[in-house]
Amino acid sequence: MHDHIDQVFCRFSKKLARCDAFTLPTTCKLIIEAYTPKLEVQHLDEVYDFKRFCVDGDGTQCIMVLA
């Protein structure tokens, strides 16, 4: 999976080196054009404060186990 993500960013980097992307819509268009199969691009207006979620009330880091 990590190799796949690296490949996506590599292709986007190469596309960005050849094209200007001064706006968010243009950047999204370049991301979509850079890789096959076509990627879905979504702009997030807000994101959850995951760091705050992971810090216990006394300031210690909680332990999360991913199954």
C-alpha cells in the first residue's frame, strides 16, 4: 500500500514540474490527470483534531491499537 501512495505522489510531482498550479482547482485537476486510474480528489474544509483526541486529560498520550 505504501508503494502505491509513493507512486501517486511521484506521478503528481512529475506532472507539477511541467505545469503551473496556482489555484486549488488547478491543483486538483493536475492530481487527477497525473495518475491512472483516475483519483478522486476532495477538498476538506475541516478536519477532526485527532491529536487532541489521543491525548488523555492529564496530558499523557493514550495508546491506540489498530486491528
